[in-house]
Amino acid sequence: MEALADHTIVFTGLKDGQHQFDWVLGQDFFDAAHEEEFHGGQVRVDLTLDKSAVLLVANLHVSGTVNTTCDHCAAALDLPVEGKQRQIFQLHGDPDQDDEELVVLDPKAHSINLTHYIYECLRLALPARHVHAPGQCDPEVDAALGKLRVEHEPVPDPRWDALNQLKQQRP
Ligand SMILES: [Zn+2]
């Protein structure tokens, strides 16, 4: 997802040591994510940033709820979410050694943006299947799904219907 200005941290002005940041992901964030499956949410992000002469270690923690749709009954579903992720940035490294675990920053960089990592942390914390707790699905939809299954039983071929009608019309 695109970087949001809110999640930019200018690290050049920070002293070595631990720094705390927090954000609340609301409608703006979920709109910017352009994911049809997420309608919104309220997720708190806590970041502990450890700065040293050579590294920035970002420990992210997300917790809250994400508004989505139930895979079973298609009704609104508020999914609780809680997860952690660590991302390490190297300040003066070899850019060729850049990998998923360790991001090597441009020597001229003075800020990092965390939108991508926050989003990744959130995605990884969500279950693959989004369903209500047992018995919590929309009862009307549940009943309709049951009815649908019954109605899906073999339907007579309409041509036979027409033939039957013809037969019935005979004297
Ligand atoms: Zn459901």
C-alpha cells in the first residue's frame, strides 16, 4: 500500500536509544489500503524504535478490530486483531545486502516510512478465513442458505414441463 505521511519518522533528529510512537488506524487508513475486504476498523499501533549508530530496530504492535464481511453469512463482522512484527533498518550498510529482514537505507536518507510494515503486520495478524464465532452468523442468512441447498436439488428439465403440460391438455 502507498506510504502515508503520518507514518514517516525523521530519525536524524533522534538520540540513540528507545523512542515510542503510536497511531490509530481509522477509516483513512483502510480507505488508502484499497482492500475490498476491509471496510474500516479501529486499530492501535505502538512502535518502539531502538536507534543506535548503525541500526534502527522497529518493533510494531497492532491491536484492535477490523471491519470486514463474514465469509459464511456475508454479514458485517468485526474481527479482533493482535500482532507483532520487527523490522530492522541498517543506516550505513551495503545496499546490495538489502533483504526482507534487514533493509539497508540510503546513506542520504533521513527518514523512514512505516506504512508498508504496519500494513504487513496487520495482514499477518488477521486469520485467513473471516467467520463469525459458532452460532453468531446472521440467522436469517443461515436459514436462507439452508433453504438454498434444498432448492438446489435436481430441478426438472423445463422441456419435460412443457411436455407434461401438453399431455395434461389432452382430452
Ligand atoms: Zn457469519
